[in-house]
Amino acid sequence: MNRFLQGLRLTLAAMVFFAVLLALPLSMAWATTNAPVLGQSARSVNWVQPLDSRINLYRMAPDLYRSALPSARDLPQLQALGIATVINFYQRGDEQWLKDPKVVQVHLPLRTDRIDDADVIEVLRSIRQAQSRGRVLIHCKHGQNRTGLIAAMYRVIYQDWSKEQALAEMRGGGFGGQERMDDAERYLRDADIPALRLLASGACSTSPWALCAFRERLLGMIEGA
């Protein structure tokens, strides 16, 4: 009798063991299916918020927007958003569609295949200066690689994002044009972020021994005397 009960216990234990083994893949598959997607949740909190897919219009921050090249029919929407400055990276200016004299136009044409640190610093400083006057829209023709690069550099320089976070938004934000992103991504990966942060803050050079830095210190001493 004891041998019979012992054999029964072993049989039941084996059945439970195999049942657990069979159920494990199913439970893992269910968990994978129902687990939250990190990229989606991160987008809702940190990434740009879409406003109008027709012109690739997104809100990056309360005072900063990005888009493709708008047209005259888009002006009422931009006015409703309170855009005070439009910064254009496309080769063609905005005079044809932007007829509102209250909106400041800044034209800084860029090409991502030949962009350098001086170009990026000029643009970033222009954005910061414009933000002191109100809300800013940055755009190029498609709102993808030129605008995408500057948006990514803004994230890294002023909002302390990592390069990886900025690249993830550049690729996955829904802007399109991934096939044209190589030059923009290459610049971002190679960028010397500490040096660019120093220059974006207003420094004339990354070296304290540069002539312009010496001149600025001398002027400061004279003005403080």
C-alpha cells in the first residue's frame, strides 16, 4: 500500500512538473503581447507631440515647434499657436507665404551633407534668442533631416538628452525621410557635445586662451572697473 501511495505521489508530481513546463511558454507569450511598449510610453512623455501631419507639424516644447515648409493656408494655424518667429533652414525664403509683419523671419539655409559646428551654433543661438520673444517654429522643406538634426541638437545641448535619445526621436518620431538621415545622424554621433554646449551658451571659443576669450575677459574687467 505504501509503495502504491509513493508511486501515486511521484506520478502526480511529474504531471504537475510537465504542466508547468507546458504553461510557461504560453504565459511568456501572453506577457510579451500585453507588456507596454517602452518607445510608445516614452514618446507620450518626452517626444514631440503631433499637431498636423499634412505639414509635419509637431510641438517640441511649449515655445518650440517644427514642421515642413508651410504655405499661406497654414498661416492661420501658426498664428493660433502664437508663433512669433519662423526660422527657415530651406534654401528658399518664406516671403511667398509668410505675410504677417508681426512674425519675425530668420533665414539660415543648411545642408546636412556639409554642415559644421559653426552652422549649428548659429542656429541654436538664433532659436534661443527668438524664444526670448515668444514661440518659435523651425522648418526646412520636408521637416525631416535638416529640421531633424537641429531638433536633435537642441534636445542634447539645451535639454540634456543623450545622443541615443535624440537619435531615437529622429528615427522614430514619425517625420519620414529615414533614407535621407545618414548625414544628420553622422554629425550627431560625431559631435563634441561639451564643446558645443560651451559655445551655445555664448562663449566665443572652447579654449580659454583664444584671442576672443581674452578680449571678452579684458572688456569685462574694463566695464567692471
